[in-house]
Amino acid sequence: MARLVLEQLSDFGDYTGKKELTEILELTSNEHEDYPPNVRLSPDGRHIHVILPKPKVGLMTFDKYERPQVGRKLDLWLTRTVPIVDILYLDPNNNSSNRGTAVVAVVYENGKAEFWKFQECKPGWYLLQTSDLCNGPRARVVSVCTCSNLIIWCEERPPSESSPVLSSTRNTLRYCVCRRDFEVEEGAVNLGGVKIALHNNPYVTVVNSGEYVHMLPDLKVKSLMSITKFFLSWSPLYDFFRISSTCKNTPLKKLSAKESDFKRLVTDSLGYLSAVEPPEIYNFAPTGCGGLLLLLSTGWLCLLQKDGTLRQVYKLAENCLVKHNIHSSMCMYQDTLALVVGRNLHLIDVNSGRELEKIVLKREGLLYAIRGERWIPHLLSETGLFLVMNKKIDSRDFLKFSGFSSIPPGALLVEAVFEEACKYYQQRSLSGTKLTVDTLKKEGRFQAPISLTNILSNYLRTGSGQKGAELWQTKGGGCIVGHDKLMGSLEAELKALVSLEEMKGSLVRGNVKEVEVVCESLIEKEVLRLLSSPELDKEALLYFNSIFSIFPCQAWRATQAALQLHYNGEGSLSSRAPPDVWKTVLSPVSTTCTPSSLTNGGPKYNCSPKDDYVANHKAKYVSSTPSAVLPVFELLCLSVLHFQPSWLPKFLELAQQQSSASLGLSLTSSSWSFSGGRGGEGRENNVPLYKRALCVLSSLGPDRDQDLDLEVELLLVSWRPNAILQALRILIAKQEWKRVTQVAQEFCKQSPLLNKEIFTTLLCEVTQHRNLDPYLDLLWALCPEDLTVTAILNLVLKHLPSPNTLPFLSTSSTTSLSPAPFADPHSSQLTIGLLKPLLRKVLQRETKPSQHYVDILQSPLFPPPAPPRQPAQQPGTAAGHDADSSLGKNITPALLAETPEQQSTHTTVQRARVALPANPL
């Protein structure tokens, strides 16, 4: 069993001045509430600097030598009259050419800077030079940091004596942020000129993190001279400012750094800031890679990312909320975040926000990082230096270390009952008095937790088989029956509670494989319990979503077990789950979790079922904002789509069967409706299952071709006319003509209306191109009974391609290679010869001959006389329509029986602008 423990690294014995260092740390911790004092550690951890506060202004440095020093050493102990602002390590590349060499800058409040160099070979500290950072002699430095090869500070520039008395606003905005380049050489530090990065600004604390400089309000002094509702982030490399606030997770504004006037930078954001009250910043710490850790007054520990996004990571418990007078320290160690609040050290996973370990400290401490060990948390305390390590210990030692070995399980459950009771009563209490477990035990005002703990203790002591009635007997024995009834009603809950404690113990004592087995069993039970629930509320649905997002592979296997899914390999999916489980799965979509929310977020599965460990860590939420809660059906479709995509249509078909069985209806007997608003499909809480499955499919998957294939299958298995027509159009767009004809043959038998719609759609395609010519016999066989020749010809003429794409009628045979009415053999134009089998079939199918065709059937085999000329009409009149309508009257069975040569001699079907050429069969 592995556990994160705190191990002592040094007791300051390997540092110079151990006694003085221990005394100064103890003295300052007793005299000042904001312990520890201004303590700085070098990037390699070999130098500890203590900045003494007033009235003892000065600096004490304690060094660690790699080799024992015999001779005299020059310690850096400074006593000054001017306060020291900060100590800077001038190492722009984060590495030194010589391991035993370090250069620091001691910056004073009056703008002076002393540059010191440490050399182990000499040994000790040597003063290189003293310089003035500020241009003005009256300037006062309030904060300073380094960023790459820049020294950046905030200074106060008081007005000159000759200037008039300034207003309060002008008096507040009398600070400016300056910068100077520096270059460290062998025996000196070369400084560049002073440049102003920001002016007319209030008091800010400059903090460096990677390539960014953050300008935060002063945490020690709350005054009008400091910003409180927002803070700035400045990138000297990319030359821009970013305005952020703790009440918004995205930056308010991003501006170019060419505008250096503070008032102009924040003018556009003042309206928004005046209407909000953001949480206060209690503490901060740079992450070293551009980010910033912020501890807010609400108890949230937030991470300001490099792109300006503010993300909530960890929430302190209500009884551990940090205050101004409570010490806190933070530091980032790759993916682990360390937080010290008082005497508690919290180790938190940055990605998930889960607390990895909580260690109780004997003394308050300061977290710091070592350059070569950025992933290991280090802690400085009064008693020495410590580090957090992953130590493997025996399970018994773990129980002793945790303090569980001497506490029986019953006592732990009793304490848990009282803790829950404290939370329950505290939420309903009108007074501000804090309830504790001791208060509930001693005063005895609340009898419910006391009675429950007595029952629980009795149950654990006597066992589940014995009722313990002898403990409840009175002289009359009247309580036995009541006790038996009470224990009978509570026995199931007590068993579940005891089994939960046993499972916790097995997780603590077991190895990795045993823990995986227990987790698998627990997830399977939880999935079955939730699916068997009569109704899932919002919290239960959120919990169900979290199971699928954290343990996707185990949840998928648990779903198969709960639904008892069986795939026979022949395309059939069956389920033997009870109807109550399917009722929960097919529960209607609520207004708070619609399937359309899938397009905005949700669990993204990027894992392989072969490796659960990798799968569970890759199937995390990818959005920085909280994603929507998915209904049960959408969540199961999402899991099926990832692990078994080919099962999704069968799963939808199975769900529809279960839905029909539960309602006592059959899909085949339902009304075939082509209106989107009929059948309740438009109502929000009665969305068809196939639409919900399509919503899941559209939200995932970069492979569009595979998505289209699945979309077609989902539409077809829905057995809804509109969905079938939509699937047919997708297949036509993909030019899968064989599949088109198969779908047409299969679904034309279901309904006359659907048959007519499918045939009409395919006939329109025939008029456009020749891709369906190999399947014309199958298509003509699908012709509806009520379709006439006139309707067919009108439909064909209506959907013919544009006349601009067809050969015009010409009186001269030399102007066209294929004179009308004959078409070019390679042309895509529809001909009468292609339509002849269909027209013959429709005419022969009519039982009663129409009076419109009697004269035509008795006419001689020569062209009819030309019709009388009609007066010319404007385009768009009814003439064209009459010509189209009369087209069907000129077709006779004798004409259809003629040979192509006979047709070419005396048959010409003319139209106003379109000709149907008679191509020989």
C-alpha cells in the first residue's frame, strides 16, 4: 500500500547559523500573525534569506555548502535603516554556468539595489555593485520581480512640492510600473534604461510567472490606493495587457500594451466592475509556467491558466475557510497542487480537483520548489526542511498510521452519523452558533442522531442474526414487538451501511488488483441500482453521468450486465432486463437536460476497452466549463457508440421494441404521418428515440462517412416515414444506387403513402440522370396502383433538367448531330423508350378504358392532323399547362407497340420548350 507522507529532509544542521535561523523563525512566528515572515529560498534550495520586518530592518542569509568550510566565511547579514522590498535571483535562463555561483539583487524601498554574488570556492557573498533602479530620488518601490532578463517594479512617485494639491483620485493613481533590462557578467551587472510599462495606476503587487507578469492588489493593506475588483496580466514578450476578475472565469478584456495609461485601459470595464462584488484574494502563488494560484474568500482555490481562464480546482471545507489572520501557503508541482492552511497540508490533483492526501503538520510551514525537483513538494518549517514522498507501507502500518487500528468500525459509523447530523441541523439553524459533534452528544437536544447511533451500535454488537431484543426488554416486555418492527424496517439500510464500511476497509487493505475488482463490482451494483430506480432525480442523474465519465469501461460492462444484452452475431440484439429497468432507460427528456446539450459538451470517450487504466484517464471531460447532464438513454447511446458503434442501430431498435411493449402499442400499427408536428414529435418531453440517438451521433465523431452510414441505419430502424425518406435522400446523395433500390423494395410494402413518396422521389431521379437505368425494372414494379399515365408524364416533364442543358429543336439536320426526337447515345436525357415499359404497365393495369383514349385507340397508323393555331400568349399563362395536360391523350397502346423505325417516321412529342426524344430500346 502506497501513501503520501511527509519526510524530514534537514534540521538546518547543514546550513550556517542553525541556531540563529531557528530562533528567528520561532521569534517571528510568536510576534507576528502572518507567519512565516518574508522568507525566500534560492531556486536550488541552498540559500535561505530572511527579510526582517520593522523595527529590526535587515537581511539574514543562511547558506548550505557542498564541502565543509574551515576558513572564514562571508555571511550576508545586513542591517539597514531602509526597509528591504524583496530579493531577486538574477538567472534569466534558470541555470547557472557554475553550480557554486549565485547572483542576487537586494532591492530597497528607496530605489537602491545591491547586487551580491555567492561563490563557494572563495567562499561567501561578495558585493558586486550598488545601483539606482529609479530615475527620481523621491520614488518609493513597493513591489519588484524579474521576468526573463527584465527587472520589473512598481514605484510610487509623489507629486512635486510646487504642484497644487491633487484630488483624491489623482492622489490614488500616483504609481507606475517600470522595467529595466539587465545582463549578468563575470564581475558586474549591466542595467539598461528605465522604461515605463504602465502609469497613473494604483498600488499593485507585481508577480512573475513564466513569461507573464501579474499585477495584483495589496493583500496586507486594504485601502483606496489599491485595486480590489480586478487585476492585470501583462506579457512583455507579446506586448499586451489582460484584465481579469475573480467573479468571471474568462478575461474581461485584452488590450495592446502600447496603451500604457491605466485609466484608459480600464475605462471600458468600469461599468461591469461597478455592478459586481468579486471575492477577495486571500493569497496567491505563481505556477512558474504563466499561471497563477489564487485562494479566494469563498474558500475556492482557483488556477488562472496561461490563456487567462480562471478555473476552480478545490473547495475548502466550511470549517476550514481561510481568513486574513490564518496562515496559508500554496505551490504547484506539475499536476499536484499543495496547499497549507493553518497546520493542515492538502495535496490535490489539479486535473480532477480530488484531494490526494491531507497531512496534519506540527508547525506551520512555507511551501517551496526546488529547480531540479519541480514535481516534489517541499516544506520549510521551524523545525527544518521536509518533502512529500510516496512511501510504500504495510496495510497494518497504514491502519496504525491513519489511526484506524484502535477505532472499531462501529465507532467510525457513530461518528459519521453525528457529523451528518451536524450538517443537517446547521443548514436549518437560524442562529450563527457552530454545531459540533460534542455539542450534539453532551446537550442531548437532538434525539434523532442519538437514537440512530444506539440502534447502529446495538446492531453491530449483536450481529444481523440476533435482534438484541433482550436489551430492549422492559419489565412488562411491551417494547419487544415495537423493537422487532423497527429493526425489520431498518435492517436493509443497516446491512447496506455495514457492507459499505467493509468495502472501504477492503479498498484500504487490498492491493491494486483487489481494488480493481472491488471497483468493478461496486460500479456494477451502482449502475444496476440507478437503472432499477423508479425515477432518477437531478442529483442521481448527475451521479450517473459522473460514473460514465470517470469509469467509462467499467460502466459499459455494468450496462451490459444490467440490461442483460446479448448479441447473437446475426445482427440481432436482445435483452432480458425487466420492464422497470427499461422504463428508467427510456425516461423522457426533461427541460434541464435536452439531447441538444450534447453539442456543447459531455463526456468524450477516447479510450480503448483493452486498457481500462488508460481509458479511464483519457475519458475525462475536456471542457473547462461544467458540461450538461445527459439523460440515461443518451448516456447509454454514447457508451454504445464508443465501444460498439455497430450496435447502435440495433440498440435503438431494441429500445423502440421495449417502448412499444411498455405502451401496449406496435410501431407497424401506428399512423403513418408525414407532418413533423403530428404524433407528438414536436413536444419537448416526447422526442422520438431515433432523434435522440441521432443527436448523440451528431455530437461526436470526426469520421463523417461512418457517421452517415450510422445515420442512415438509425433512420431506417425508426420505421417512421419521414425518417425513411430522409435516409433515402442521404443514400441518393451518396449515389449508392443498389442500396437505394433495396431500401425502396423493403419499405414500399409498409404503406401506400410511403410507396407513392418513394416511387415519386426515384422517378424524379430517373429524369435527371441515367444512374438508375440498371434498376428500372425494379423501379417500375414499385409503381403505385393509383398513379396514372398523365400523372407520370406530368411529373417527368416537371422535373426534367433545364432546357439550357438539352439540345434545342432545329429544322436543319446539319446543326445537330442527333436531330430531335432522338437523343445522343451518351446523353443523360430521358427518352420515351425508357418510359415505355412503365407506361405500358400502367395502361394495361386499368380495368375500365378511359373515354379519353377511345378515339386514339381507333385512329389510323399515321400522324394526326396538326392542331389549329392558337393566338400567341404571354409566358406563364395556361397554354403551357394545357399542352402538358394533353400530352397523355396522344399516347395509345398501338403507338407503344410500334417499332422504333415506325415511331421515328410519324411520332413526335412536342412541348413548348422541352422535347422527349424517342431513344430505341
